[in-house]
Amino acid sequence: MLNDLFAGIVSGCMYGVFGACICVLFRVSKVVNIAIGDLAAFATLAVAWFITNHGLNVWVGILIVLVAFALFSYAYDTLVTRPIAARSSKNFTAVMFFFTLALSLLVEGLGQLLFGSEVHGVPALWSGANFKIGSLIVERPAILLIAVTVVATAAMGAFLRYTLIGRVITACGQNETGVRVVGVNPNRIRLVCFIGSVLAGAMFGILVSPLLGFTYSSGLSLGTLGLVAAAFARLVNPIRAVVVGILIGVAEALIGGYVTSSYQVVMVFGVLTVVILARPKILGTLGSFD
Amino acid sequence: MKIELIDVTVRYGSIIALSNCDLVIGSDEAVAVIGPNGNGKSSLLKAIAGLASFDGHIRVDGQEPSRRTARSSWAVRRGVVLVPERRALFPRMTVRDNILLGCYAFTRRLSTRLRDQVMAETLDLFPELETKLNSDAGTLSGGQQQMVAIARGLASRPSVLMLDEPSLGLAEIVVHKLYDTLSTLRTEGRGLVVAEESPVNAIRLCDKVVSVERGTVAVAPAPVRSEMIP
């Protein structure tokens, strides 16, 4: 039971962080980035490929991939998001959803082409013997992942709440004219948040990969569960997204441990559907703050 | 500080909102921009604030931004700040946060000292807001929202504060209060540009009147100004 619970928290951190990334980007730009999971899976496979095929040090591999992802995100925002924002302000969110879905499928296809269908993982950044606390076996990468999740979530919450730039990020999603008259360039803020969320997603993918392992197709289901966590946080509250993500992870692990492991994901979506049908108000109005 | 408009034309698709405008506005002036709705007043202010694209040149102290610089950010950093029509507040953020965001014009860090100073200046000008600081801006009345929008503009430390239709949708008593505040700002030597469809208050406040009709801008001579005030 304890081991299932712990495994659930670990995978839940992943969903939660993806959800938080989706929330931060939506908060600033009204873009729902469904590709976040696939980008993270691709980043992980790329780092693993550099290590296995070129014998690179893990940190060098991570650095190369993160720099490449930052450049890609910059190009994507400049060539895709910005022109769409300039043209279709009314349907921007819907249009961008389909564009990020297309990006998700493209990244998945590229992942299969470049890295094959096998399961890959990056070596643990904190390796060594597992810890044993009674019947609970705790792997070091899991502790690292949970610690980074807690610290990053707390730091993000404090940043959004207490800093001027954090307030600007919140304001950008509420009134574009309003931010421009105080000297904010909303395009730049959106760009920074897009790059930041993609890099954060990629880094968490790399952190979780020694535990879960990724294939080219792992990303979409991870991203979808992240989106569900974000939806429960009305797409604007990253802290709540992390908490909901962890709850989803725990529910998934308990279903896998005690009900059925074959239909684990289906059951999780089933439970979430029942929760939403029973308490529709739980989702509130997407995009609205508490 | 001096704002120069040279041969400025603002277009929205095929519609010309402002045509070949030449104008000079000093930071020691109070300028009333008057004219019927839809004749180009807002376009003029938006062009100056960098919110509307235009042909021609708008210079602040003889300088223009580089092509890569967002003109609206550049204008704010140069001390040209707009309080837009319908205020453009952040409805689900507190009044305090709305006002403090004005500081982004000159800093990225909010020290406690700066925060206290901005809030003290705001409450000095608008004591009515004291009980509303922690309320969401979207829950305020129109008059209170206008106060927040002006306070946010002033938090940006402008040399010239431009107000687009500040009395739009407000009760007469609120409008009088608002113009009393603008008059205080004027006494303190703040440069003002006030665009109004109903011009009486703006003309009384200002020492220069610019009329905008069918996209054409003209500075009204003094005798015409006096005729405009009943």
C-alpha cells in the first residue's frame, strides 16, 4: 500500500508539473500547450541518445538538449504563435490548441523516427542504493523528483504572488491593453513563459525518466493528464494543478495496485469523468481566478 | 520633454482614422483633444502611446524607438503614459496590484519602500480607495475604476499623462471630482492630454485645445476656445 502510494506521488508530481506548466502559459497568453508531455518525452529520449550513442556526460547531454529546446521554443513562438495572435484574437485559444496538438503529433513522429520504439531513460542524477523505511522502498531519483517538485512549486507560487514580474504574468492574461500601457511587451512575456514552461517540462521528464522510462509515445498521455490537472486548477492556478496532479497520480497507482493494472489509465479517466459529472462546479469557469 | 508628431496617419484596414497629423505637445502643457466620437481622438492618443500603428514619425525629445523595440514600452519608459478608454484594468487582480503594476515602467523590483510610497501617493489623491485596496478591481464602480486607472498611470511616473475619455459613463458629480483631481495634477506641473467628446471640462482644465474632426487635427485658436466654454 505504502509503495503504491509513493509510486503514485512520484508519477503525480510529473502530471502536476505538466499541469502547472500549462497553467502558467495559459495565464499569460491563453495558449493551452498540449504538446508539453511529448516535448518532455522527446527531450528525455534525446538526452538518453546522446549518452548511449555518443558517450556524452549526462549533464552535457542535458545542456545540449535544453539549449536546443530553448531555441526551438523561440522559433515556434516567433513563427507560429505570434502571427496567429496577431491575426485571430477571437479564436486564439482554440486555434493554438490545434497547433500545439499538431506539434505534439509531429514531435511524437520525430521521436519514433529518431529514437525508435524502445523504452529509454536518462541515468539517475542522484544514484545509489535505495532507502528502506519499514516496508517502503524509496529510490533516490524519486526523492530528488519530489524535492524538486516541492521547491519549484513553492518558488513559482512565491514568484507569481510577491514579485512585480509575477503580477505582470497574471495581468497579461487579463487585459493586453492594460499591460501595454504600463510598458509591458506581452509578446516578450509570453515568449519567456513558453520557453520556461517547455524547459521545465523537459527537465522534469529527464528527472522522472530513471523511474518511469519513456518511449516516443509516452508524452501525449502524460500531457493529457497534466491538462486534466490544469483544468481542475481552472488553467490559471499552477499550485493547485500540482496538488491535483499528485492526487491523480495516487488514484492511478491505487487503481493499478488494487483494481486493474491493464486498464489503469482508462479507469483514471473514468474516475475523473465521474468526479466532473458529480461536481461540475469543481472546474469552475476555465481561465477564471478564485 | 517634447512629443512631436510629424505627418502621422493612422489606418485601420482601408479606413483612415487620422490623416497627416502634425502636432507638438510639451510636458509643461495641458492639452484638450476634442471632437465627435469616431473622428480620431482615440487613434491620436493610441498612436502617441504606441498602441496603434501609423505612418509618419512620432518623436519624444527628438528620438524614435528602433524597429525591434515595442513602441508602447518605449513610450512608457520615456514618460508618455496613457489611461485608455474604458480603463483597461485587470479585473481579477486587487486594486493595490493594479496600481503597483504601473511601477513596471521604471523598475522590475518592488521594494517595500516603493510600494508604500506609491500607495501613499495614491491615497493622497484618491482617499476613497483606502477601503478598496484589497478588492478586485472588477468589483468597483465606474468612478472608482477610473481612479484606479489614473493611479496606475501616475505610478508609472509620467511626464505626460494622456487620458482617453476619462468621464465616459460616469455620473456628473464623479466627473467633477475627477476633474478636480486632474486640476491638482496640473497645478503640480504634470503634463496632461485629455481627449473628451463632451469638451467643456477638458477645455476649462487645459491651456491648449486640439480639435480632431474626420481624422484631421487642428489647434484651436484662443478666441474659439473661449466660445467653447459656456
